[in-house]
Amino acid sequence: MAILVVGSVAFDTIETPHGKVENCLGGAATYFSLAASYFTNVRVIAVVGEDFSAENEAVLTKRGVDTQGLERANGKSFHWAGSYLENLNEAQTLNTELNVFETFSPKIPAAYEDSEYLFLANIDPVLQERVRSQMSRVRMVCGDTMNYWISGHREKLARVLKGLDALLINDKEARMLASNDNLLSAAREILTMGPKTLIVKHGEYGATAFFGDKSFSGGAEMVTLPFRAPAMPLAEVVDPTGAGDSFAGGFFGYLASQPELTPLVFKRAMFYGGVMGSFAVEKFGTERLQALDRKEIDQRFELFRGLSHIE
Amino acid sequence: MAILVVGSVAFDTIETPHGKVENCLGGAATYFSLAASYFTNVRVIAVVGEDFSAENEAVLTKRGVDTQGLERANGKSFHWAGSYLENLNEAQTLNTELNVFETFSPKIPAAYEDSEYLFLANIDPVLQERVRSQMSRVRMVCGDTMNYWISGHREKLARVLKGLDALLINDKEARMLASNDNLLSAAREILTMGPKTLIVKHGEYGATAFFGDKSFSGGAEMVTLPFRAPAMPLAEVVDPTGAGDSFAGGFFGYLASQPELTPLVFKRAMFYGGVMGSFAVEKFGTERLQALDRKEIDQRFELFRGLSHIE
């Protein structure tokens, strides 16, 4: 089944202990689309500027991503500059230029209207809600957000949360959203805000799914107990940018590829999320995600499975 | 098989967001002994002062811990005061009074000499080495240490590391010991210093075992790939003191209880470590560890297993 993703397609300038790259292709929707493309069809809605080349677009189309919804506007593409020199686990934002994103109003191509899976990447909750409300046939909606929207735009965000089957955020964002330092208590609090399932990403330690009463993941066994997909310790983390979006792409891409959502499918999706996140950080930008094949993805899945499985 | 543990038996004054307790029974050897006592026989070597009551000792003997090696000295017992008000994941030490520990020289009772398992809890590496060198029949030695010894007493610590089957430390200590921020690289470096296996404790995220060429955990499958025992998110962490020592007690206690050390036994031991650590933090001091039974331990083991197992 096709996934529709709305979010940023951007150019990033990134500095890590492994070096520096300038204006490489990035953005949440880009990482998400590439990661999900190994599992299912992906359709993207975003805006880019005049600096976005045919070569840039080919990165997506080569992976079969449908770019009909990639709007071109006058001006420059969204640009983000960040550094991981102080802390490899958390980017320090040096500069954010919204550029064409400042006046972005997502338009949904007619060919996208039958999308059954919707991913609302981290953008203004008003835009997330606008896309959500136009997608009448959607079966499942997952979304991301960030500290900026949590701390400064609560009411706008609250409306988005009510419509989510799953919210994917990191530890810090979960604690901030619930104003509670205990992760389990924070999760329970967030599950009262709307999302049927909450997935908290722990960076190098994997991710945990918490299930609400109406959790879309089915199976009584999963309603009360959380599920953790651990991540394999990596020899080299070259560039952490996009790890969370790649997790989302692997997770949601796998879900959308399956005929039925069972607890087993959900658990496997969590592991595929971790796997795609782990590939993303091995090279700068989206380089590693551009040239994978399903066989090496499944091999890493087995490694991740072996990491914590007793039998 | 009996485990001999040498380490601190102490009184702690602890402040957490859940309250404050003064002079409660604590110390690494106490937490370790209680946790291990649910799996195997435990013998303890430590020193206490005149303030150590029969009631305090009964906490250990009620759990079947052999206290022949608990030396009584003139003066006060070791006292530690710490606060978790700033950060529940890391104690802020407010005060350390070594007291009778200042002149402690461990003596091994004759009845302890046939111990086949030895745990060197976090004390002066000179004392760890002294005990280690006197235990000729020992089959397996695990040890702990802390930042104080890593940063200020490298050479003394290096001698201990060479004799360890497994070193159990936390993330921060591992990165400090190897001078490397990447956990896998740090682990590889530490495995060249002597320990055949390194277990890194991640607090709320569980623990990971890394295996060297001569790893005592057997099985080719475990020589190169790490193994992670994840920890279940807890609704309430009342007092994190002793979680790491309780992990060690559950881990080593289970290992010592098994007739043979197979990869499966090792993996299960890692999970039991996480389980005992999770119990320890539910109440102040050692209270929770004093009154468990094997049934609830095994029930939690199954919960932890379910947390990350796909099938």
C-alpha cells in the first residue's frame, strides 16, 4: 500500500567528528521516503526552491518515490545547519532558513488521494492538520514533531495528536510533551492526548512502543505492555542526521507493506525501523539510504533480532 | 555453586524525588549479595563498624548469605550520602566517609576458600587484586569499578582487569576507561585490557555484553556479536542506588547456579541481571531485594523477555 508523506525536503550543512558536508540533500521527508521505499510505494508532498536540481530529484525517483507532490517555488529550498561536535546524540542547530517553506501550503495531487497510509513528518502542526483533514480514505496516520512545536505551539499540536494512530518522538520530546521525567508515566500521559500508540526513539538504545486502550496494533497482549526494539551498537556513527526519520520510514514502510496489522507485524516493523535508522547514520546525509538492497536490510534485521533474543 | 563477594557494606543517606532516608543499609556487597541470594549461595567479605547491628546482619543472614567474612572493626561503618534530585540516572555524591574501610585488609575465612565464583565489587583495586590472588580454586571472576579508580588509579586497576572473566561497568565508565565515545570501539579497546567479556550497564535501557576472543561465554555465535538485555520501563523509580550491583548479583548469581556455561545460560543471566536491577529501584535501599521470591523474579523475567522478543 502506498504511503503519503508530507514534510521537509531540504539542504543540510552538517558537521560531525567525521567531517563536514555542505548543502547535502536532507529533510525529514527525504530520509523517510528513502527508508520506506525499500518496503512499499512512497508519495511525497513538499516544497523545494530553484536550487533543487534534477539530480536531487533523481535521488528520490531512482528509489521509485513518486514526486508529483514536490512543488517548486521561487526562492531557495529549506536549509538547515547543525553540528554534532559537542554531542553525537543530539544536534546543535546552528542555522535554520525556512526559505520556500515559509509560505508553504501543501497541495495534494489527485493521484495521491487514495493513499491509505499517511506520515506527517515534523513540520508546522497547522500544515500537518491541513493534510490530515484532506485525506478521507486514510487507514493509518503516523506523525512526528519536535521541541519547538511542543514548547511553543501546544494548541496547534494538540489538534494533530488527536488524529494520530501513532506518534513517533524521542525521549526528550516525550518527557517535554508530558512534563514528566519518568518515561512510562510520560507515555501514559501522552496516550491520553490522542495517539493510540506512542513510539519513543532512544537513539543508540533503540525505540519503545507504548500502547493505549485503542491501540491500532491489535492483540490484547500488546495493549498494556510496551515493546522495545533494541539497536545494535555501531562501530562508526558518521552522521546521526535523519536517523529518527529513517526509523519512521522503516517502521511505517514495513507496516504498509503487510496485508494485515498483527502484533507480530508491528514488532517486526519496530525492528525494521531500528535497522533503517542504523543504516542512515553510517554515511553523511542520505548517501547510505540511497544504495541499499532488501537482502542487506534483512541481514541486519537478523543481527538486531539476535542482539536481544534469548533463543 | 557458591559465590564469594568482596566489597562494601555500608550505611547510605539517600535523597530522591520520592523522599529521603538516613543511614539505611547499603553498599555494593550488600546489594550484590541480596540479589544473588535468590539464585545461589553467597559468601561475603567486608568490614563494618560498631554501629552495625545484629538486625543489619540479619538482613543478609535471613537470605542465607554467609557472613563469616564480615569483619567487625572499631569505629564507624562506611557511610555514603548521595542525591538524585538533579538526575535520577546519576547519583550526585554529597559525602563519603570511608571510616573502617580506610584500613580494611580483606581476610578470607578458610570455609570460603573453595568458592568457585568471585565477585570483586567496586573497592580499591589493590584490595580486589589481593583477594583475587588468594583464590586459587576460582573458576570465574567478575569485577566492577568506578570513575574514581579509572581516572586516578589506572595502573592498580590495570592489574585487576587482566584477571577478569567479566568486567561490569556503566556507559560513562566504559567511555572513560577507553577514552573513546563510541561504545563499540570503547568495548573493543577494553577487551584488549584483560577482561574476556565486558558488560556495559545502560541504566533504564538495560545492558550490553561484548565478547573478546577468549570470551568465557562460549559459542562461536557470541564471540563477535554483542548481546543486549533490555530493561522494562518502570512506572516508578524510587531509589536508583544499588541497581548496578543488583544487576551484577542477578547476572552472576544465575550463572553460578547453572551446571554449565552455555550461550543460552549467559543470555538468561543478562536478563536476570536486568530483572534484579529493576526490583532494586522500586523501594529505598535494599528493602525490595529483601522480600522477593523466585516466582515473581521469574514472572518479571518473562515480562523482560516479552519486551523485545518478536516471537
